[in-house]
Amino acid sequence: MIVVATDDFALYHAAVGELRERGATFTTVEPGADLPDRAEVVVSAAEDGVSYAGEGVDHVTTTAADARAGVEEALGVLRGADERLVVGVDPGDRPGVAVLSGDTVVAAFHVPLSEVVGVVREQVADEPDALVRVGDGDRLRSARVVNDLEDATVELVDETGTTPSLGAGAAAKGIADVLAAVNIARREGDRVETRDVEPTPGEIQRVKNESRERSDGEVTVDADLARRVALGDVTMDEALAAYDARGEGADGSRDSGE
């Protein structure tokens, strides 16, 4: 059990809020007071000036501003660093998702982008100190995953070199994406809560080109719809349907160019 023992009002409320949000078992005591028999980790501020050496517990000192990290450290102690659940995501049109407990891969998925967040949430639902690591290679798709996981602890990972080369007999659909997700899960990243990106002109043009290909040359969506597709706000099918229903481009005429 975690014990919050601090006179720092801001830290107390921040730590208790983080613990409640994660469904963790905890209690609170005054700094220096006797600890409950079930106590395993104490969270306090350095300014509390208390020491729990010799009491058989771990001691985490933190601040109100870093309460989330302090709580995660405490939860990690409870579970053991080698057993923490880490989910790796290799973003793409059909991302690879790998779930690791320590060094062991316990689950793997290869699903459409629209299903990734649901899969990740299901995997971390009962793991209060779970960590999600998302590859940064596909800017727009990784941003969509990060921004939709606002209730999870997320790191953005440099995914350079995480996709393996596949030898003979290993070319099953999606296996490279899943293996990349495993490598991403094992690589430390930078903690993020959101990832703000704006589609480049080239990315918007690629969406417009794709819309023309998907419609057999009949339609090229306008820049506004292309931007929304690039950001993941709508699918290409939804954009084509919306464009067709409107019957015209943003300039008042059907856009047949690129």
C-alpha cells in the first residue's frame, strides 16, 4: 500500500488525485507518524524532513508539480520495475501494437488506426502504472494516437531503426509493424500529454491525390477536407461522401485538379 505523508498542501492534493485516478490503494498520515502495517511506499516532500530508513518501506520524495511522476514511481515500486506493463504503438494506417510485461510480450495486435486507442485502453484498464510508448515516425497518425490517450501515461519515442528487415518466411502481413511496436515499447521516450501538428502542404496534397485515385479520377477533395483527413478527424470515405453531398469545392466549383 502507498502512504502519502506530507504537510505540503499542494502535493497532498495532487498525489491523492493521481492515486484516485489510477484506482490505487493508499492512505494518508502525518509526516513522522507511525505507518500502517501494510505500508510499502511512502510519498512525501523533501521539505517534510522525514526519513523512513529502517522501516522496511521505499520512500519517494516529489513536489506538487511532479506529483504524477512521483506517483508513477511509487506504483512502479509496488509492482517491481521488471513487471511494469508497457504498450508500444507503431503508428500507421494499420498500426502494430505490442503489450509487454517486463521483457515478455504478452499480447500483440495489428488493427486499423481507428481501433488502436480502444485496444490500448483495454490493455491498460487494470494497470494503474501502465506506460504507453508511441513511435514518432508518422507525425499525423502518432499525434492522433497521443491526443486520444489523454487519460494514459504516454511517451513519444524516436522510432528510428525499430522496423526490422524480414527474412524468408517472415513476410506475414503486419509482422514488421508488430515487431516495430515491440522495439518501440522497449525504448525510452519523452513524456507527452498532447502532440500538436499541422499538416504540411505536401501531406495535404497527398490526401488530395489519394481522393482522386479512390474516386477513379472523379473528385479531388478541397484543401479543408484534405486537412481534416490528414489530422484523422474524418476518414477518406467520409470526406468523399461529404464532398459529394456538397457537390462543389470550397471555391464554389467541383475540384477536378490536384
